[in-house]
Amino acid sequence: MSTPHSSSTSSAPHRASPPQIPQSLTLAAPTASSASPSSSSASGMRDAAEDDSDSPPSLMSEDDPGGGGDRWEPDLRGGNGGGGGGRWAPPDQVLENVLESVLQFLTAARDRNAASLVCRSWYRVEAQTRRELFIGNCYAVAPPRAVERFGGLRSVVLKGKPRFADFSLVPYGWGAYVSPWVAALGPAYPRLERICLKRMTVSDEDLTVVAKSFPLFRELSLVCCDGFSTYGLAVIAESCRHLRVLDLIEDYVEDEEDEMVDWISKFPESNTSLESLVFDCVSVPFNFEALEALVARSPALRRLRVNHHVSVEQLRRLMARAPQLTHFGTGAFRSEAAPGGGLSVTELATSFAASRSLTCLSGFRDVNPEYLPAIYPVCAKLTSLNFSFASLTAEELKPVIRNCINLRTFWVLDTVGDEGLQAVAETCSDLRELRVFPLDASEDSEGSVSDVGLQAISEGCRKLESILYFCQRMTNKAVIAMSKNCPDLVVFRLCIMGRHRPDRITGQAMDDGFGAIVMNCKKLTRLSVSGLLTDKAFAYIGKYGKLIKTLSVAFAGNSDLSLQYIFEGCTKLQKLEVRDSPFSDKGLLSGLNYFYNMRFLWMNSCRLTMRGCKDVAQQMQNLVVEVIKDHPDDEGEAEIVDKLYLYRSLAGPRNDAPPFVTLL
């Protein structure tokens, strides 16, 4: 639901030198003599198999590291050469067996990537023992190439569309189809157990292939995906007999009410292995009696998030069936009965009191505030509370939040105002993550929170590590205070929704505030900037933001120098998103020396021309340069570029681009 940070020249700046194409883009195995990452070409899959810095640790869990591949194995009884005159294994093979035993304990993706760069043997053994593969862009590598390298995968994580697809900036039908991947994974990995897809188009046919191809399949997570219906969910529920996790998060399920399938009733009739069932984004009604029975025969269920068709009366029945839940999404959180005849607050509170394991609450999609006191019995144990769908006032929030003394993660709508955030600051001293979303995300909305709320949070929640804050009014003073009070910030995303908004008190640019953030928050890896910003702010970011990996820019900057400061200074930058900013071809070309080290660059509604984009494509032929039209029906090639998407790829330009995408 979050909103993004949301006449040119074709010559490169004088300081730029000709780009060097790294051997890592070849994906070839290292030679036997290679001894360092700089001399190896094996890092090619690092583009596709690197650690996802934006994802929680749960996205990449290590499963059973055993098995995988046809390889030589020593016979400890002597059959392979241990005695009786037989031949010893070649020294290189012995080394590989030792390495295999060691690398099985190496679980971090970045560590494994580094190990694969040492030499040919390490490259080969790392590929044989890798059980998890993360691909941050489904077009970064062709599926057959990934399958050829990694022979024993148990878990695959794929990302598709650019992040701005969440905000309707990527036209419908752009791509990111999972079909080629499913077709390749099926024959190659019969023991695959887990698939996580984000921002991909998934059809019912794809889900059917998944269900039929992997007899040991256990986990399916679809995040911000589209293209499937309840028919596909029914196939997964019916065919995947070992399913532990089915998480549908912010997906668009394409179902008409008269076409929907009773997918909940397709789960096995015996006891299930379900540990997590999340479907709060599935907007169509479902068979509640089937869900209640499913919950009752799922003793391992720990996480359940239901959609808005569940009333508090039904909620109570589910809680009685599953007192072991730790994460609970409440659905609507209102009664379905006529006024005066519904469940009492006391009865609902009794059910919450009996749920002794609850630590995370979400949902509240159509909340009746009169029922909020029912959650008081569990508030003190909560570490996570999500009110991002509940339009609560400060007066409705304060009695709840004052009981949440151990809260570490809190999401809320800006309807609580600065007064509500002050109550959070007074109570939640252990808070680590805060997200404040707008009820109205339009540029000219009034907005209910401001610098007052931000400063209160910085003073009361000094352990804060991540913040996303939407507002219309801000001051440098409040941002500077946050930089000093919360030096452990890793993520700082301040979204001033109006264009070019200055400090609301002084009328000055917000340069000093964002400068203080990058100077004082030494651990910062993700930054979103907005408001009235000049080149000075970007000079600060380039000079001090040495750990920044993801940078989002909206309505900011006053010349191409801003981009040059970023490219030259932010040496660890992986993802750069820019929208509605005055950057031209000159700013784009200032990044020629740096694009190979980045995962992607997205720019829309800037001052780019087709000529400048073609210059980049000609000079960096191992990158894919996509020009996307704002209006898919427009014919011909326009000189002004609406959207530019630039990314690394071992596979070259894709073959499924729609007509409104031009591949340069």
C-alpha cells in the first residue's frame, strides 16, 4: 500500500572513463588457476543468486543441505579404493568431497557467492551443494542456464516487475511471466520444496504445473502477483499433500463471484502439515465451515490471516479451534449481526485471553472501534501490530497502544495524527520498525501527520531501525532530530507527497535534514528522499551514504549534478528509482561507469530522450535497456522517453516484450 518515492545532451561527463565489462557476466566456471573474485567469471550468477537485502530473513531459509547431483562419493568400506589394491580417488576429487562437507554449513548467499569465485573446484562444489537460489530479476538469467549450474535446489525465490509496479507505474501486460521458469524447474528439481514469487504474473496453468511437478512441495508464497484465480489455489490445496505454507500477500486474484472455486475445501481431509495460511488479499467470499474444519485438523498452524468476509463471531470460532496461533489476521473485525445483537466485547476478549501464544496481530480491514478493547488481554505480549487498514483516530488508538509495551513493529494509517504518534512514542520505547501510510495518497491531500509526529517518535523510540513516513508537512529540524536520536537507522523513507515541498517553517530546501540522516546514521542501506531538494542534498548523499544499496528519489534535484553525485559517491548502490525529477541524458550518461555494478535503474517522468537511451545501450551492450510508453496504445517512436528500465542480464534482451516496450 505504500506509495513510492513514488533538452538534453548525449555526451558523457569528462570524468567518465570507458566502462569495463566484468567477466562475471559470462557465467563461465573459473579456471583452475583463478584465486580471487577479480580474476573469475563465476560471479555471473551473483546477479541472479545474490542475497535479497530488502527481504526478511524468512525469505531465504536453509533446508536440508544433503543430496543433489551425480557425483563421485567415497566408499568408506573400501569399494571405491580404500584398500584391497583399488585406486585412490584423484586428489582434486578428494578436495571436492572435503569442500562439499564444508560448504554445506555455509548458508549465507553472499558467502556462497564468494566461495564460488575461488577456483574451478570451489565453483563446481558450491553449485552442487547450493539448496536455495534467489533471483532478483527474472530476466537477469535464462531459466535453462540457472538449472544447468545448480543441480540440487530445494528452494527458489524469483522477483519480476520493477517495484514501481506496486504504484501503477508499470503498464499492465509488461511481462514477468513465471511460465518459462516453472517449465524449466519441473523436470530439473523433482525434490523442490519451496517457491516464492514476487511481482510476477502467475497463471492457473502455472500453479497446476507446480502441483504436478514437485511431489515433496511444501511452501508457496505469492507476493504482489497477479494472473491466477481460486481454481489455481484449489489445485495447489488438493495436490500438494505436504503443504506447510500457502501465503498470498497483496496479490490480485482474478475471480468473478460466479466463477470462484471452493478452494478451501480442497485441502486433505486428514490432518494437514499447514503451518501458515495467509489469504487476506483474496477478495471473494469463501467456505467458512471448510476453513474452520481445516484449522481444527492443522495442529501445527501458527500463522493465519483471513480476508474481510470473516466477522468477529467467526473469528471467535477460529480462535477456539487454534489457540496455538502466534500470528493472526483478523479479517473485518466487526459483527455481522444487527446492531445490539452481535457478539459482546467481553466474549471476544475472553477468546483473545485464551490465545496465549499471540505475538502478531493484523487485519482490522473494516474495523468497528467498539471491539478494540477485546484485544487488550494480548497487547502486552504483542511484538507486531498492523493497523494499516484501520482508519483509527488518536482517541481510538491511544487506549490500545498504551498496553503495547513490547511492540517492535507497528504499521498504522496517518488518520491517528501527530497525537496518536506521540502516544506511540510515550509507550513503545523498544520499537524497531514504524510505517505510517496515507489514507489519501494524492499529492494535494491534507495529510494528518507532520514533523511533530516524526520528532516525537525520534525522541521516544530511540532503538528505531526502519521507518516509512508519509506526510505533507516536514521540517529540517525534525529530520535532524531523528538522525541524532536514532543513529541505528538502516532504512529511512520519508515521503513528502506534495511536489517540491520546502521546510514548512523556514521555507528552505530539505537538504540539511537529509544530509544529517546520511551523516549520522552510519548503518543506512535504504533511503527515500522527497520534498524540495537541491544538488546540495545529493552531494551529501554521495559523500556520506557509502552503505546505501537502494535509493528512491521523487520530485527532487535541480540539475544533472545530483545524479552524478549519486553514481560517483554511493559505491554500494544496487537499485536506483527516480520519478518526476529534472534529470536529462547528461545525468543518465554520468552513470556509465557504474551501471554494471547495479541491479537496476528505473527512471520515469524525467527529461530523458530516445537518443540518450540509445547511447547507453550502444556503449553497454551487456545491459538491457527498456523504454516503456506511458500509453500502450501510442504508435511510433517518441523522442521523449516516458519510462526507462535498465538492468543487468546474462540472457540478453527478453523475447516476451509487449509492443509498448522498446528494447534498445
